[in-house]
Amino acid sequence: SDLMKVAGTSEFERPIVLLGEIGHGKTTLLRYIRQIEAKEQLKGYIQIEVDFLDRPDSEGDIPHYIYAEVEEQLREKYQIDIHEHAFVRGVLFSEIQRFKSSYRGQAHLSDEVRFREEEVKLIEGIIADKHKYLERVFAHLKKGRGKSLAIFFDNLDRRSDEIQEEAFLRASATARDWQCLVFITLRPSTYYRSVSEGVLDSLAPKIIAVSSPDPALMLKRRFVYAAQVAEGTASADIPFGREVSLGLPTAGSIFRSMELSARKDRGVIPMLEAASNGNMRKLLDFTKQILTSGHLDTKKIAARIKENDRYTMMSVSVQPRVLET
């Protein structure tokens, strides 16, 4: 919330960098900022998410990829077609008026066909520079519709150093030229190496270090939320069918039991923590595999919970055997 209080000021004409290892919660933090912590403040923002998980293929394709994502999301999410005739003329109104009053425009006023041809050349020349044209687009939207811009560059930490560096430089230019709020995720090793080598040393971004959360606390809260959704006390955009809905109260009791298991030092948490090695994404994947495993007898668990009001899931330690030959 403190970040959003000064959003749009000169301090935020630089990217905000989320530093953390892969799977430590940077994507979750971005979602938390957008959907909970700064939800009200971001209502007046056009929000663009650029996911670098598996695209683009090389650092040279980054500008085109960003511009294509921005254009598509403006059209699909906000019904803003940046190439629509009336919109283009609104964005470039000043440039078109200057052309009309210039010596070239005046020279062709008597020939309407030639004047339109020259006008189209002018417009196409401006639109050809996508970065500069989008700068005009967002200035127009902010002035005419009161819409600011926030861009989220996610999953860059999974890509090569070269792609991370180029994306950071592009994010810096975007924040400065478009005067928008930019969040970007990077690996600490990439960022500090790039700073020491002078690639990023002059940009001085805002840094947010994202460390791995406590696994037991994170799972406990996840299970509590899942139980609340199943019990109908919390909302979630999940299309439950009729057959699924009938079993939700039982699912809620199981999630409540899992929440108690997450508090136990001798529960399943130590095993999951060791297997995930600090990667929260893997921790959640392993937890999902356990809860959806065909070997997990949920009917038996539900019956035990009904009898004893609780059920603790424990991990089993198996000692290796030494074979003598």
C-alpha cells in the first residue's frame, strides 16, 4: 500500500524489482498486491500482465513480445483498439492539426485525395515506432479517460540472464517513457551480477526482496482458505457442479484437519519442506499430489474426523538397510 500511495510520481518512473529465487513467492506477491493489498488503488489502472514463462525465444524478441501483449490485452480486456480510426485520430490529434497547418498540408488542401494520402503517411510513420506510439496512447488515455497504467513482468526469474537483463532495460524505458507503474521479477544472482558489471548500475530501481515463507504457516493458511471456500464462507471463482457441491462440507472438514496437521512438528510438513528445498511452488505441487493421490482414502479420513473431530496426517521415516555381501 505504501508503494501505491506515491504511484505515478517521478519516483515510480523506474521499475519496481521483486528479487527472489524461483518458487519463493514473487508471482503470489504480485497477485496479492493486485487482488488484495492494492486492489482499491489499482481500480483506476489499466493492468497489463506480461508473462515470460516460455516466451519470447530470445532477448531480441522482447520488445515485439511486450508491444504485442499490450495491444492484445488492451483490445481483449479493455475494448481499446489502438488502430481504430477514431481512436488513432484522437491520440494523434495534435500531430494531425500541425500537419494540416504546415506548408505541406496547406500545399495539398485543394487536392483532398492527395491530402488524405499525405495524412495517412504521417500517421503510419508515427505508428511504425510502436514504443513512441504507445507512449502517446497512454498519455491520451490518462488525460482523456483518467486511466493510469500498471504493467507486471512475471516469471522472468525462470529465463536466461540475457533475457532478464534486456527485459529489465525495456521495463525501465517503459516506466520512464509511458510514466507508468512497472513491476518486474528477477533472480538475485542475475540482478547483482548485472549491477556489478555496469549493465544496470545507473537505473537505481526500487527493490523488494522476496524470501521463502514458512512452509507450515503458508500451508496452514491455504488449508484454512480452502476449508472456508468449501464451507461457503469465502468466495472463489471456481465453477462447482452439483455433484461436487454436495460433497463440499466433507471436503471442508478434511481441509480443517490438514490445517491442524500443518501445525505438527511430526506431521507431513518436514517431509514436504525437505523435498521442496525452499521452493514454494514445488511444495504446493507436492501437497496437491498427496491430496489427490489415489492411495489417500478420503472416505476413511472423513469417518475418522467424524468420530474423533480431527485427523493428523503424518510422514513416515524409512531407514535405509545396509546389505552385506
